[in-house]
Amino acid sequence: MWFATAAGREGIVRLLLEQEGVDTDCKTKKSQTPLQVAAQDGHEGMVKFLLGREDVNPNYQGNSCRKPRLSAAGARQAGVVKILLEREDIDPNCPDDEGKAPLTWAASNGDEESVGLLLQRNDVNPDWLSKTGETPLHFAAVGGHEES
């Protein structure tokens, strides 16, 4: 199912999910769910569809400790970041295994739109410290992303 999700084939994913016993959170070899794949690839319609299902876990994190919002922020997918931030059940500060929060990833990649979306939420910590003690501002500066 994740292959169809990665290709943005929403019709195929819908057909697969109509079958009994299909695991909506099936994982790739890298332990990514279809929702994570759709988020990092920017398939906004697929993300909305999957988030609309009760059997999809929006907070699953795989071996890389990247939840869907981290996958989207790290891949410069502001449209998906916006969709994910509209949900109350998703923690926008949840870090990956390096201690980097979604804001850190968006800032380090120069994704000004995602940075802006994240900072609009009152519960996003702009001074989040990674495991190595750097803030999102530090990562933006090191990457030469003055506008982020």
C-alpha cells in the first residue's frame, strides 16, 4: 500500500483499504507508514484522506523517529505541514532521534513557509534545543537561510 501512497495513487489506496485485513499502518523497510510517505512526498490529498480514517495513527514514528509532521517539515512540504498543524492530536514539538523538532528541520532546510506556519502556533517552541544544543535559528544561520 505504501508504494501506491508514494506514487500518489489515491484511488488505488482507497481500493486497497476497502479490503478486509489491510493494515493502514503497514511499514516500509525503513519503518515508514503510508502517512509518513505521503507527508514527505507532499501528497496533500492522500494525507487528508489517510488522516480522515480512524485506523491511521498520525503519531507513529518509525526507526528514524520521524513522525509525519517531521517528514513533511524536513522535506519542504509546507502544504502538508499546514494540514498536520490543523490537528489537535499532533505535537508540533515532538523531536526525532537527533532531538530536532519540526521547526528545526524546516529552518535548517530554508523552508520559510513551513517555519511561518509552525511559528503561528502558540505551542511551538522557537528556542527548541537539539541534542547537541542548537536552536532552529542556529540551524537556519548555519545553512545560510537568513529569511527562515
